[in-house]
Amino acid sequence: MTTPQDVLGRLTLVTGPEEFLGERAITGVRSAVRSHDAEAEFSDTMAASLTMAELGDLASPSLFSATRCIVVRGLEDLPEESVPGLLEYAAAPAEDVALVLAHGGGPKGSGLLGKLRKLPTVTEVKSAPLTAREFPGFVVNELRARKVRIDPDAADFLIQAVGQDLRSLSAATSQLANDFEGQPLSVEMVKKYFGGRAEAKSFAVADHTLYGQTAKALEELRWALDRGTPPVLVTSAMAGGLRSLAKFMSAPRGMRNNDLMREVGVPGWKLDTLRRQSHGWDADGVGRAIRTVASADADIKGQASDAAYALEKMVLDVVRARPRHS
């Protein structure tokens, strides 16, 4: 938790392109200042138009409050003539001012960043995009902050259903924490709220197809399309399922689950699904199915006159590609 001592009389340097994390860091600074002085003044400006005279005005005490919080966005666009003055201020910031400098990432302005990072008065908060492996940790930490635990498989399912937009994931964790206050969250509890999402329905179509369950796959497909699921999500889920299946089937036998999860790149619950699905497949069948899905995806992206027909045909052809199909 950010405290007034962390930000007043200091600079907070927020760097990186992940907007949600960057904005959260800025909000944390503002909250800390407000907790110190409810009458504090707040300002928000763009670096492209920032002169040292303007910064001096912003940092000066007003008639109403000596405490100020200044947010300067787009630091990469700061005019060259303002750089020496900003560095001079950064070396000895005003005691009752919290200055936030936000840099959107990339090489522009990297020289200024390097100099700021060397100053003892500067605290950097990085907002880099998360890697695929970091999303479960993000979900776990969001819920931990709300005093709620979540099973690893449930965290993985939530990401699969909601997607990798951090703002959406944070909102989803907030909803779950409010509705299941104090209860450990399981896959079934998450499915209750998010199992009907378009992405989740696409994965349901893929799973039934790879099991060879033609009727169930077609039923899920029609349900999804009737409710506006983009056809490309269906082909994407099918392609992803087949890639995971191919990796699983080609993995060395006898691997421990943790090693196999890393090898295939899937969570534990998905590994169990792949193990059951693989009983009806061989390498040649998976190869034929992958080509079928690629063809259907090309048809859809080429504005096929009947996307529903193209997807139904894809489901039928993928099931037929299984050596043992039902």
C-alpha cells in the first residue's frame, strides 16, 4: 500500500505500456496524498506542453493548500529544453508535493529515464504487459487483496473465460469476491458467473469436437452463434485446442504433471482434459484436423457467405479426422 511518506517530497516514475497497471499506480499516489491532506490540490498535465515555469507554478503552494499532487503524462514527449529543469527539480523536490511522471514505454526519452532512475528521490513503478504465465498470479493477488482465495484451476478458467484484459479481469475478481465473500473459489463457482462468456463457449465447442461428441459440439456452436459469438473465436479456440493436443501427444512419456504442464503450456485442469481427449486421436488425425481448421479460418476471414455453415462443416470434418470417432 502506498503511503504519504512514499510520495510526498519525492517523484514517482511510472513506466511501461500497460495502461491499467500504470493508472493503478497513479491512483495509489493520489490516494496516499488525499489520506495525508483532504484539502490537497491535484493537477494533471501532458509533458509535451510542460515548461519549467508551468511546473514551478504547479508545485508552488496555493492559498488553499500547501500539499499538491501533480501528474505529468507522456514523459517521452517532454521538450528537450525542459529536461535540465526537470532533473534539477527531481534532485530536490518540494517537500509537500507528490510528482508523478508517466512514460508510456519505448526508446523515446530513455536518456531522461536513465538519469531519473539514478536519483535517490525517484521511485519507479513498472507497468509492463504481463506474460501468459503471469496472469494467474495477477488473479490470485487481486483476490488476495480482497481476502479471498482461489484454486489455481479456477484462476486459469477465469482467464480463459474473461480474456487477458487486466481491467476486465480485475472487475471479474471484484464481482466474485463480493458474491462469494470469504469462500475459496472453485472452478464451478467461477463457471457459474463466467461460463457463458463468448470465449468460454468457443472453448466448449472445441472441447466437445475433440472428444468426438458431434451432437454436443454442434449444439454449443449454434448456441454460441445465436448469441453473437464471433466465428473467428470458434476457429481460434479449435486451433488452440489442437495445438495443445499435438504438444501433449508428442511429449515424452512418463513426465511428471508439473513438467508436462510446462512442456505443453497448459494448466493442470486442461492437462486432464487433453489426457482424456487424446484417447481418440493419433498424429495423422491431428494433422488432418489442423489443416481443416486452417481452411475454415481462411474461409471465415475471407468473408465466407455462410460462416455458420463453414463452422458446422469444420466441426464435422474434425470429428471425422479422429481414428475413433462417434
